[in-house]
Amino acid sequence: MENRLLILFLFLGQHLFSQNISRGEYIERYKGEAIFQMKKYNIPSSITLAQAILESADGNSELAKKSNNHFGIKCHSNWEGEKVFHDDDESDECFRVYKNVEESFEDHSKFLLKERYSDLFKLNIDDYKSWAKGLKKAGYATNPAYAKHLIRIIEDNNLSQFDKEIDSEKSIYGGFSIGWEDVITQSYIVIKEDKKYYLSSRLSLSFKDLSLMLGGGYLLNSRIGVGIEAGVLSPLGNINNIEFQTNYGLSIHFFLPVKRKRFNVRLSVTTVDGKNYKPTIAIGLLR
């Protein structure tokens, strides 16, 4: 009986793992990273997404699934990372292997910084047609219809809408959030996507204490930040005997863009003595 359950579990796991994702799901999953790369390197997010969609078959190709290579970038002589071999224009060609998909997007952007693609950066950020034709002219792909394929993908899926995000230079946000154990929090957050870091300050009130925390950390991508917090905490109680205690901890922020606003989901764990820990979760809208 146990063996049958194990076989069934493995079968279901393999089935779920092998399921393909749709183009719409792919766009929704990686549009944020494409916008992140656009703001950092001035490469249209529509072009990045269209190339990823075309080269990875919406993330369903073997190279994408097993090697996280979503742009079909080959090893070339300067690649020192892990390698994998696939048949492409020729048999048994060398392709780059990445630790995660975000690393593939980052390497794609850096790949386009080569001299052979320098003329592309003289184009307007919203001129996706010229970018597509320029990529083909510079030799990114051997398919003679490569530019036409990119343009069709962009227009069929309205990917050019994401290129407008480059105009949004807002980086300072403020707002309130509610949650547990911090019932209400006022926050101010500075998000520097091009530098991949964020800074935060918050004043939080729970049923037990009042805390003022400053923090900051690293942006894993355009939507997730991991960092530390430090500040002071005062237990609620005797107003005539206010006691401030050093408070510090770790936090994870999820920044979910909504036009020029962002939903912020914060998960944090803090302590005043290194023995007792206070977990908190809060969600709010930053303007």
C-alpha cells in the first residue's frame, strides 16, 4: 500500500511539474522582471518579453525548464558558468545555464550591452519595431523572420504597454497598513529598482507595544525585497514610566505595483532580547 501511494505521489508530482504554462501566464509572471531590466538598462520591456517568449516557447522549452535559459544565449568564449549542450543551428551546441530565471534576464540585458548592439540604444525606448529589426540586423538570431516574429508577439499581446513604465520615476512611497501583531503601521519606503535596494521606516502600534523601526535591504527582483530592521520599542502600560528597548530583526517585503502606487506586504520577525521573537504580517497601499 505504501509503495502504491509513493508511486502515485511521484506520478502526480511529475505530471504537475511537466505541465506547460500559457503565454498569458508567462507574461504575468515575468513582466515585472522585464520592466525592472528596462529601467536598469534602457532595453524596452516589450522586446525583452517578446524575445523570452519566442526563445523559450513561453518558458516551456527544455532549455528554459532545465537550465533557466530563456533567451537561447550560447556559451561563447567568455562564459565561465555552468554549461549544457543542445542541438540548434548545429548539433551539440553549448548553452549557458543559470541558477534562476532572473539571472537569465539579467544576463540577456548585459549581453545586449556588447558593441554590436550599441546602435539599438540610440533608438527611442518605445520604438519596439526598430528594436526588433535592429536585433535581427545585429545578428542576434539566424531566422530571417526574427524581427517579424517579435513584432507580432508584441502586438498580439499588447506588450508595448509595459514600455510606458519607464516614465514612472516615482521612488518614495508612504502609506498605512494593517495586520498582526502590529495592528496599524505608518510606513515610508524608498525603492531604488535600478540600484536593487530599498530603505524603509515605520511606526507600528500593536495591543502590546509601540515601535519605531528603520530598515533596508536588497531587491531580489522588482517585487521582492529582503533586509533588516532596527529601532526602538516601548511596551504599552504605565504612561508615567515609558521604557524604550532596542529592537531589531529581519523582514521580507513584497511590492506589488498598481500604476504609480504599490501594495506592500511585509513579513517580519523582531526581538528585543534575542530570546523572544515577535512575528508580524502587514498589508497596505503605498502612494
